[in-house]
Amino acid sequence: MRDSADALEIHNLSPEPADEWRRLLRFVGLNAEDRRAMSRTVEALMHRAPEMVVDTYNYLQSVPETAAVLGWEAGFDEAHLEERRRFFTVWLARVLGMDTSDEFATYLFRAGKYHAAHGPRHIHVPPAYVTTSIGLVGAAFACCLGAAGLPGDIIAPAMAGWTKYLSVQLHLMDMGYAVAREMEPGDFTVTFALFGHLRTTAGVRELTARAGWVALPAERPQRRPRGGHVHGGCGWRASSTSPPGRWARTPVTTTSTPWLR
């Protein structure tokens, strides 16, 4: 994007969730053979799915660190627990259905945003617990399949497929988390109007981010917005063609995406 009078450019935007989802599924090589192997274990996993949901939150409440994150140090908040179990149940059903739709990519991205305290309850879940929780899901799958008495030649290729699939899901959640967190730092807020594809994708007409000023090394003192990584932001800096005491407009490199609401 460029204005004839003042340069206004957008660089390094994160990819759309659906594009990144398809790209990483190709990268890990999740193919029809993997899906066939995974499908041979779905019945055994579905049989244990309610137990997995209950055990997951019992475990999180039993660990002091995660209990503190969720506000469950003194025990479960039943309304909150019901919300969490419902979310996990829906997610697990989609996982066992081997959902690779573009909509699921957006769902995972939004889950990552919620982990960054951008959800209804504004609870920040540190990335370490999200990453290791996905590892625990894979471990639970392996344990369930072993307990079901399935032979190794069924479990091994199935777990290879589940591992590929879950790893890409983790990446989408990490991406949502990172983008949400990038919108937070800064000394002041800036509101941008969205148009065209950005408006359709974001589902909103305006997006507010935070920004600040930071000095840049150059021949003259320079400043540009930093912190919110906002869309279409434009900073001010001194340039060799600017009169002393004047600021010249310069493009700001941005890194965030519009999928925040």
C-alpha cells in the first residue's frame, strides 16, 4: 500500500491462519495413509474420551502452578470448569474426526488468542503449559491405545499421524497467542479502519492496537512506533532531506494479523 505524498507500507504481516494451516500440514506430510492409520484407532480413543476430559482438568487443578493460572487454588469454580470441559470436548471431537478444514484453523488460532488473555475470562495461560499439554494429549492417546490391547503395528503408524496432526495444531495456537500479545505493548492506542480482505477476514471495521516510540540509530535522532505492531502504522523520523527540527514520515514494518476478534 503506498500514498503518492507520504509512503505508507505494510510489511511482514503474519499469514492467515488457514494458509498457515495448509502449509504446515503439507510440511509434516499428513497424508491419506496417515489418516487411514489414525482412523483405525478412533473407536478406542472415543471410548476413553470422556475420561480424558475429566482427567485433564483434575490434573490441572492438582498442579499448583496451573491451578493458580486458572484460579482454582481453593478448588474448582464449577461454572468455569463446565466451560473448560465443554471447550475441550468439542476440540477433542474435532481432533478425533481428523478435521483439517480452514474453519478449524481459525478455531485453533482463536484458542491461542484466548490463551493470551484475550478471551472472555481474560486468563493468561503461559505457552509452556499449552505446549506440554499437547504433549500430554499425545501421551494419553498412546496409553489409551495400549490399554485397548491394539497391536503395535496399528498403534505405531496411528501415533505417527496423530503426532503430526497435533503438532500443527499447536503451531496455530502459538501463532494466535503471539499475535494477540504483540498488540499489547505501547504507550498509547491507535485505531485503524479495515477495508477489503482485511475487514472480511477480521470480521470488524476497526482494530485498536497499542504503540510507542523508540529511538533508531541513524545520522539524526529517529523515532518510530513500536510495541503494537499495528496494521498500516506509519512512524516519524528525521531524514537527511528534512529541515532541522522537522520529522519525515517513514513506513513502519508490521508483524501482526487482523484475526483478533
